[in-house]
Amino acid sequence: MDNRIGGRPTLTPTLSRPGGRGGIPSPRLIQRCPVGCDAQLVTSAIVLPEGPLLRCAACGQLVSQITTAAYLRSMAAFDSPGFNRPSGSESARRVALARRRLARAGRLLGKSPGEISLIDVGCSRGDFVAAAAQLGFHAEGVEPAPQIAAAARDRGLTVHQGLLEDQRFPAARFDVATLFEVIEHLPAPMALLQECHRILKPGGILIASTGNTASWTVAAMRARWDYFHVAQDAGHVSFFNPRSIALIAARTGFGVAHIGTTRVRFVEESAAPRWLYRLSKIAAEFANLPARLLGTGHDMLIYLRRAP
Ligand SMILES: [Zn+2]
């Protein structure tokens, strides 16, 4: 599992050219660097079924060559109330992870939970919202998939259905906004970061998690890393590294408060004999600590601060 709390979100972007019907060729979903660079996208050596990932010559962001039509099909397959329902042990792991993330946000803000209002964007079934509410945070969620949002509300949580932009929250409404495993799904993430900036108080914290392409995992596995596979993980199309994160943050009015990475993997369980997978797990255990220290783990957790 990736280092996620709410699991894969279901943010459906607003697209003006769905395409792909009636024999009209569907356009490529991502035409330029999602981080906002004015630089060419060049072919990388990571070759997927949709074609090689393209790399921004300026920031190193990797993007899928998937068509808009194929992307929309992959996103539509996941709106079900049972989606992302964790097992008991996975549930406990997510709560512990949520508590660590919330504690760091509290320290960065210098506030106690009862003084902090929080919005989890792409909240899925609301696991992170529930963990935050339990600790005394004023926590709400936004989830675009109707059935999943309804399942979260059935748990007694405050979860708004739709896109963040549709909620029309007042400016400077929240102390914390979170985007867990969201930005890698978006062909144009800058608009969402700008909306997060608008609804955050000056000095507020945006927490995001996503994969790290400047990781030993990617160096070792390249196209074999599951995370790159759009159909397997519902629409991953845009892949960050610490440099591209810092650039998109600066371009949307944020400063980087903290970037941490964890975990390394050399072999996917589904693609290797059992003995090789076990051996690679042991090697990955040894690599975890140096990867954490060097910033070369594949799970990236980012704390951004809205400029005061
Ligand atoms: Zn770029």
C-alpha cells in the first residue's frame, strides 16, 4: 500500500473537450507541464502502454500520454459506496498516520486541535476527517463521487459532495487543507492549489501526499512501478518530484514548510516469484532509513504554508 490515508480520491476534473466519440480522435489529456513551466515535454525512458511518459525539460515532472477519453473511463469506474473500505489493521494504520500528520500541522500552526478548522479535499469515505474530528479538530471533507460522499455522511461526518471549487467556501475559511493522493490525478492541478490558497487563512497549512519520481523505487523499477499504471490506480497521470512540488507551490502562493519521503520498493509483488519478492522486501527494509534521510523514498508528504 502507498502511504495514504483516505485512499485514492475521485476528483473528476472539468474538461472542456471530452472527445473520443464517433471516430473523432481523442486529444492527449495533458498538453503542457502541469506545474506551469513554459518548457517542452520530452520523451522519457519510462514506457507505458499509453506511450512513454513525457518529462518537463524544466522541472522533471512526468506526465502520461493517455487520451482524455481513456482517462475519463478510468475515473468513472470507481464510484461505489464500498470503494476503499479498509481492513481492520489497515484502518488502524491509517488512524496512526492521520494522527502524526495532524500533530505536525498543529505544531506548524502553533494551535491546539480545538482552534483548528480543516478541510480534507478528495476525502473518500472520510477516514481522515473522522480521525481529525475525534482529536477535536473542526474537520470537514469534500468528495466528488456521489456514492462515496454519501457513505462518508452515513458515518456522521460533515462531507460536501462535489468539487472543492463548487462549494464556494468563503475566503480564509480554514487553517488546514489536505490533498492526500489527489494531485497525481489532475491534468491541471494549479487551479486546485489556487483554490486551496484562497480558502486558507494567511499562514495556513496545505498538506499533500503523492508519489516521488526522484526515488530509488523509480530508479530501480521504472515502468514496472504500479503507481505509474493509470488503469491499476484509477487515473494517475502526473508525477511529481521535490523540485516540481517546490515550483508549483511557489507559483500558487505557498512556501515549502516540510517535504519528507518514505519507503522504497524494488519489485512489485504481482510481477515476481515469491522468493524474489521476499528478498527484495528485505533489501527495501535496509534502504528505507537512508532513503528517508536522502529524500529518495517513493511516498512524498508535503507541508506547504500559505504566505501570510
Ligand atoms: Zn515543469
